[in-house]
Amino acid sequence: MYKLVASDLDGTLLTPEHRIAPYTKQVLQQLHQQGIHFVFATGRHHVDVASIRETVGIPAYMITSNGARVHDSNDQLVYQHNVDPAIVANLINEVKHDPTVTIHLYRDNDWLLSKMDEELARYHQDSGFNAKEFDVENPPVDNIAKIFFIRHDHDHLLKYEHQFLSQYGDSISIAFSTPFCLEVMGNGVSKGAALEEVARRHQLNLADCIAFGDGMNDVEMLRAAGRGLVMATAQARVKATLSDNAIIGSHADEAVARYLNAHLLAPQS
């Protein structure tokens, strides 16, 4: 019996409209009532996720910024690992002249970006978490949980992935959360490492954990957990990387909640 459930949000737990559906909310509340811990494990900012947690109505740890931040169920920051300020400055300097790429920063309670993108508002329509523009010529570089780059051209971003890995190697962690979003965190940061910290705080082992995800930023978590389940709509690269992991249904069908109901929840009397 798994005692801790960790799930990614977009493309996994949330609907295609980036919301918690009623059935999923009901299942997560039943998990809590039966003493099974739940963890939101996402690339999103903790301010954003706290609003989603409030909607669900359960106490839960939050792994955010792909593991660069961990907050407990009382919203206390219990773990953080920032990107080296010099690397943040260099990354912005290397990409700021590319008008096709939007640069994003997660810092403390802020979401900052190099140019406004109204399309992103649909990801945060429930939480109301809003971005602010920053000056690429004088960017903030301290306390950066992650820096990420968005362009709807995967091959274009792949070039940056190779470039960053070549330049900074083990000084960074890097992953695609979607094919169009390349994310850079501090060295050693991952949802998997953060999940190990959360399990420890619950006096559990990773073998006691079950995890769900769909992106390359979920791979370490899905490998670390006692059972890691991949969404049917996951990136092809994820499925190839985790070829031995079981695949479940789509987030459009609330596949995570249906799996939990079928395999973890005790029958209701």
C-alpha cells in the first residue's frame, strides 16, 4: 500500500483547461481522509499552487519550480535551491537578443518575464497569479528558483538545451516541462530529489511513494518513486526514457483520480 502520492499538475492532474475537476477533488479528499499523504509536484510557482491546494481543500506538501522549492502543508518553506546568480545573468544575456523566445523567472513570490504573454493567463485563471515584466538589461539574478524559456518551436529550444548543457554542465539542472518550455534550475534540483525530502519528513521511504507525470521534468520523480506512472498524453521523449513504466489514461479523462480510486482508495461503506 502506497502511503504518499505525488502528482504533476498540467497535463497530469489538471484538466486540459488547467483546472481541478470535481471528481479529482473528491478522490484527493478521500485520500486524505484515509491517511494517505498527497504532494503537488509541479514546475509552477508556489503562490500559484497554494491557490490550487486551497481549491482541493486538503493539507498537502508542495514541490514547486521542479523541486527548487518545497513548502509543507502549513505553507512553510522547508527546502530551497536557487540558480547561481552568475548563470542567471549569463542565460538572460545569451537569449535576450532572440525576439522569438520569452524569458521567465520565478523569484520569491514573483513571476517575472521579458515580455508579456496574454496566452499564459489561461494557465492561471483560477489562482489569479499574475506576471510582471522585467528589464532584460538590468535583470534580477538573486533568489531565482528557476529560469525558463518559451517558444512554440521545440527544435529551436533544443539548440538552447544543448548550448546550456555544453556551457554549464553539472552547474545546472535542465528539462522540458512541455516541448515548448525549456526550464533551468540549480544543480541537483529535480522533483525526484524533492520527493525524497518530502518522504523523509513523513518518515517514509521512496518505495512508499506513487507518482504521476507527463513531462521530462517529471522523469526523476517517476524513477525515484516506488511506482511511477506516465500519462498517455506524455511527451514521446518521456515514454522513450521511461519505456518500462506503465502508461495510464489522459488528463482529459481524470486518469490520475480514476487510478487512485481503483488502486488506493478503500471501498466506501
